[in-house]
Amino acid sequence: MSDVFPKWTNQLPLKILIGAGLVGSAVVAGAWYYLTPKYARVGYQPLQPVAFSHAIHADQLGMDCRYCHNAVEKSWYSNIPAAGTCMNCHNQVLKDDPRLALVRESAASGKPIPWVQIHKVPDFVYFNHSVHVGRGISCVECHGPIHKMDEVRHAKELSMTFCLDCHRHPAAKIRPLDKVTQLDWKWSQDPKENERLQKLHGEKMVADWKVESLESCSACHR
């Protein structure tokens, strides 16, 4: 009498176990990488060719972000200022400081300073700064308390979950347009009162400005 099952089926349980182990290992490895700060670049803080302190310029001196990043209200891209912009002040302030030698050279030669990019989303993600800034979303919502940083670091994960959470609840993040670059601004210094006012005014601004809480794939993946 011939066997009911082919001989190769004797090894089937072992093959299934090995396959399940490989798939499980791949899932764990993928989650370990893609769901951790390493992939999201949180904490990334490279050394820049010129030391620039946002804590001094934006916080202590109160400079408006748009003085340096002057395209942020009309472009998808938040530009890095040319050395000439820096020299508008530094031709008088610290004009001979050796720490600014590269800035002076760049202004004279026109050769850009090789700044290291810190905040970055994948190439398949579309993000428009002007759309967000023009609807009351402050720099701190994505970049963290950048006005307190001596050296800029990647403070928030900028993941799809991070973006969708804001898109689903824009009233919790939105603020008056004239407060967008006042990075430490709040409705109230009292946390509970600030939360109440944020909800009250936030929902009104979302309605008045017709803020679209887009969640479709094409909103960000174009």
C-alpha cells in the first residue's frame, strides 16, 4: 500500500517553523529600527561648520525667525540664510571674531557655507512650510523649543503618526498668525487655563480659516 502523503511532507513542520522564525525575526528587526528614535533621527545633533546659537539670536535677542528664514511664509522650503544676511549685523557686531571667519569668507566669495541638514523627511513625503505657517502652526510644533537650543537638534520624530495626530486635532496646535514666530507664546501661563483657551480659540480659528484636516494619502505622498 502506497503512502498517503509524499515523503517530503515529513519535513513540512520543520520548514514551517523555520519560515515562521525568519518572518518573525524580520518583523522584530523592522519594528526595532523603524519604530525607534534612531530611524526618526530624534536627538540627531551634528556639529556645524559655524557655531550658531538660536538661544542667543532667537531667545535672548528676540530676533524673528523670518529674518533669517525669509522664505518660510511663501515657499515649501525653509531656506538657510546667505552669509550676507549674517553680515548685516556682523559687519558691526563681532566683526573680527575668528569664529565668524567662514561667514566673512562666504560673504566675500559667494561660496555657500556647508551647513549640515538636520530636519529631514523621506523623499516620498511632501511638506509645505508656507501652508502650515500660514495657518498658525508655529515652528516649535515640529522643531521643538528651537529658541532654547545652542546647537540645533532633531527634537521630534516627524513620523506619519506625528503628522496625522496634528492633522486630526489641529485646534490643539494652532495659534494666532502674529504669534507663530513668538516661540514661547501661550494663551496663559496657567496650564489648565491655557488648555481651555487653546481649545476655545483653536476650534474657532480652524473653522474661520477653513483649515483642512487632510488624512488622505495624496495630501503628503505626491
